[in-house]
Amino acid sequence: MLLLMLSYLGGVLTIFSPCVLPVIPFVFARADQPFRRAGLPILLGMALTFAGVATLAAVGGSWVVAANQYGRIAALVLMALLGLTLLLPALAERVMRPLVRLGGQLQQQAEHQGSVKGALLLGVAIGFLWAPCAGPILGLVLAGAALNGPNAHTALLLLAFAAGAGTSLAGALFAGSRLFRLMKRGLGAEEWIRRGLGVAVLAGVTAIALGLDTQYLAKISYASTARTEQALINTLSARATPPVVPAPNAGVMPVAGTLKLADEGPAPALTGATRWLNSPPLSLAGLRGKVVLVDFWTYSCINCLRTLPYLKSWWDRYQGQGLVIIGVHAPEFAFERDEGNVRKAIRDLGIPYPVAMDNDFSIWNAYHNQYWPAHYLIDAQGRVRDHTFGEGDYAHTEAAIRQLLAEAHSKVSGPMARALPLPAQGVMAAGGGDVHVSPETYIGSERAEYFASPERFRPDRVALYSTPPAPALNQWGLAGRWKVGGESATLARPQGAIVYRFRGRDLHLVLGNPPGTPVRFRVTLDGAAPGADHGADVGADGSGTVDGNRLYQLVRQQAGARERTFQIEFLDAGVQAFAFTFG
């Protein structure tokens, strides 16, 4: 909402620019004519110009950025140029000169046309003549579209900008010369606003180029906002559904056709995704006749990762028989909003089916979802027929898939899977089955529990912490100089550590590193190298490297779940620690 308001105000402020003043007399010349035949066509014509140019720029810029990393650099150069045009009016005039020339030609033609047609053409001309002043502010919105892709949010920003410009132009039509004199008095203030915005843009470009945006973006937890909203919904509706987390060995596969699948109503639309990966955008209307499994997941969630072997197995087995799997990636941590991170995770995890990036939680909220992972089965008529929350119960889900395929196509070929759990390696392997494991533990100050260092958190400040002398089960602590934010803790100097007294077969930790800077670490269990109990991301000697923002498997005990004291020491600064999970 704040960005929409700023975009609207940016459109309003463009009328106070010096280069707009020559345009206003042409507007005043029609101020005495009926608004419906003169004023309204002018506003519509200007809106058409903005819409056409903005659409071409957003779609074209988005394609350039999507092509490769050089496109991102090109977008940053564009933003830097726009910042310079805000600081240097002469440069802005030179860059926008071709649009001004075109606008002047259209303006001459408008004077020779009839009333309504001429007014419409005059509005189109004003749209081009407005460009030297609107360009820098409007260009910032378009550069954002180039970096993030044209989407509904970008369209709303462009609409808000055009509405602001139209509001100021309509004011000029109704207020006449009185507004013209006010505009002249406001020129000095407008120039300072433009210059300040130019400095801010150049500072932002510098921060992005240095990778500082991704480093500090992780302080913002978008999922926590969604969680708060969902908690409010649950309080008002009292309809929260508890998660279903059966044991990984869920038993013998039920016989297809014996399940009683309820009709839970029409499936919500799959609209609002910020990006589609592995596929062009999909819609339920376009998938009518198919059985659709919607999987809400995020790539640093261990429970989500352990469901992937089953999802990939169902995709391989039933894709040719009418099943479509759609992974809806709803981020828990800020780094999971980054398209490059998600693309890499999809590639590393071998996910073959379509994935919708739901950064704004549009699809999540449409389904009133609360859990990672969550599976919704939609029949060939577009109605939700089954759902499961959490990992497990794979036998039931496959039986439901087969039953819905049989309803749609009469016959399902191939045997049912009976060997559960499926073979998998590393983080995708099934959990140990022990229900008495340590709970998920967040390290950021907003959701931290069981913190046992003698010192209290000093949020968003670098502080010295020391290891708890004898942590009890499920207690943890920091050692060294850390900056604890709401979502994560960042090591300010080398040789920092985290200690955790845990119970479980597996220990995982979500970690991140500064862009392009690996962070070395060393793991110990009860003070010694883990040996055979090392995880997939650790050597037997306990050594490892944080080389990206993801979940790391640090411990897998060969003898099953046991109570141990875990310590990870980071040899380099800059690492970010987000959350522990166990299995």
C-alpha cells in the first residue's frame, strides 16, 4: 500500500516539473469546453500512452533480465541512468528528446482534428511530452518490473502512477490559471525532491551491485507476516486444522476405489504467483480434465524436502495418465524469495514438475493454508477432494490420486507403490521415526526459544555471547560476536560458534553466506569429530563449507536418535544462522 501511495504521489508531482509547463497552455486552451468531449479524451489519451510504453518496457526488460545474469547488470545500469537523470535535468532532456519530438508532432496533428478525436490525440501527445519529467520516476517502476518480472503488483504501481498524473492534469483542467501560478511557486521544492530521489536511487544501485541487498534483506521475514495474518483468521473463524503427520512407514497401500473422498468445494485459482518455473503460467481452467496435486513447500523446510521423492515418483508414474503436480513455493525466510536461489534449489533437488513462486502468499491465502508441506488434490472437475498436512501418509495420497484418475479416465495402468519409504539420499531421506526429537528451533530474536547463553539478546546490535556451561536438553547458545536480528543471527567476527543439546537422529541447520564468499565451519559431537555420524554436508572430520542459502544436514547418527551435544564453529565471519530442525 505504501508503494502504491508513493507511485501515485510520484505521478501527481510530475506536473510540478519545469518541462511540463509548456504543455499546460494546450490543456488550458480546452478548459472552457465540456469535460466529456475535451477533458476526458485528453486524460484517456495520456493513459493510453503510459500504458503502451510501460507495457513494452516492462515485458522487454523482464525478458532481458531473464536471459542471463548480464540482463540484471543491464537493469542496474538502467537504474543508475535514471538516477542520474533525476540529478541532471540536462541529461534527462537529452535522453527523452526523441519522445518530445514525437509528442510535438502529435500535438500539431491534434490541432487539426475534430473536438473529441483531437482531444484524444492531444492526450497521447501530452503523454509523450510528459516523458522527460515522468520518465525518471516511471522508469524506476519499470526497472523494478525488469528485475522482478511484470506482474499484478507492477501493473498496480503503473496504474497508480498514471492515476496520479491524471489527477494533476484534471486539476489543471478545472483549476485553470490559478493552478498554473501555484505550479510556478513549487518549482524549487520539486527540484530538490528530484535530486534527493536521484541520490537515493544511486545509493540503492550501489547496494545491489555490492550484494548488500541480499545480505540485509534476510532481516525481513515475509512468512512471519503471513503467519500473523493466518493466526488472526484462525482466531476469528476458530477453524484451524491440526497438522496430520503420520509415521513415515504408513502401512500397506489401500486398494484404489475404496477411499471415501469428500467434496471440499471448488479449488481456489492459482493466480498471484510472482514467477512460474519449469513451466509457463498454469490455470485450473486450463487444467480441467486433469487431476491436480498442489504442493505447498519451501526449499529450506526439511519436512518438505522429505516429501520430494514421493512427489517425483508420482510425477514419473502418473503424469502420462492425467496427473499434474504443481509445487507452490511459499517462502519462510527472505532469501527464499530470490528467484536465483529457488531455481538452483529446483535444479539441485531434481524437481521436474511446474513450480509457482508464491512470494506474496497469494495462492497460500486463497487456500487458507497454514503448513509446510501441505497437499491438496483437485479432481478433473476442478474441485478439492482431499488434503494432507505434513509429511507422511503417502499410501493414502497415492490411493487418492489413483482413484481420482480412475474417476476421470476409467482406467489407471501400472502397479501401486508398496515399498515405503522410498529410497532417498541426504536431506530427502525419510526421518528416523522417533517422535521424541528436539523441536524446530529458530535463532532470530522474534521466535527464539530455549536460548541458554548467560547474556540476553541485544537485537540488531553486535554483542559478545558466551557458550552456556552445561546446556540442558533442547537448550542452545551462541559464542563469539554475533548480531542477532529478528529472523537470523549473523557472525560479526571469525571464530564464532553455536552449541545445541539435542535429541534426534538427524540435525539440520538453515544457513546463509555473504554473496560470493564461502564460510568454513567445523562440527563436533560431544567435543569430538562426528566420524560416521556426520551429515551429508559435513566430512567425517567435521569440516564443511556454507556456500549458499539453504538447509544443511550436519548430523546423521548411525545408531538412531540419541541425546548429544552439538557444536558448530565458523572459521569465517558473515555466516547467517536461521533455524534448527531435527529428525
